[in-house]
Amino acid sequence: MSLKINVRESGNVVILDLDGRITIGEEAASLRDTIKEHLDSGQKNILLNLAEVSYIDSTGLGQFVGSFATVTSRAGQLKLLNLQKRLQELMQITKLITVFETYTNESAAIRSFAAAATAG
């Protein structure tokens, strides 16, 4: 199953609704390219909605880390929304949960971008 990416916006936040698997190959590349396109067009606040992500492998996790570094280096923010139980556990085991801000509520996640902007 490939990865489907639905893009929507809320204020100055780009929300990427991900559906499917994030694995080595086309899926991880597709996610990287989508994030890069938004950064290149000046959109720096990116929220990945993972509610419909059924599986993620080490390449997918690596893509999260790489994207986080890229977004951060361009003075942006990358946050995660709706981690499934398996992904939540994986993020804790790998200690990546300490790197990413994660949310279960979309409104709170969107508000957090504005709060970070005023604090920074």
C-alpha cells in the first residue's frame, strides 16, 4: 500500500494528512519531497497527521528525523499529530519522543505553532 498525502492549511500551518505506510522507497521519498516543496514555498510550520499511518519502518523514522532537521534549519517547526499506539511505542523506544512535539488534538497542535512563534 502506498502513502497518500492530503495537504490542507489552517492559518499559517500546513497539515499533511498521511494515509498508508511510510517505508523505504517511494513512500519516504514522497513525504520528504512534499515537506521540501512547502518549505521552498515559504511555509515553515508543518504538522504531520499520522492517524491513518498503518506502518512505519526505520527508513520512515529516519525521514521524520531528516525532515525535522531540515525544517528546523530553516527556522520552521515540524510537529506530529495522532500517533498510533505502535508508532508511539516505537518513538519511545528510540527516544525520538523527546525530539518531536506530539499532539492528540489538532486544535491544540495548531495553537502550539502560534505560541512558539510569540515565545521565540
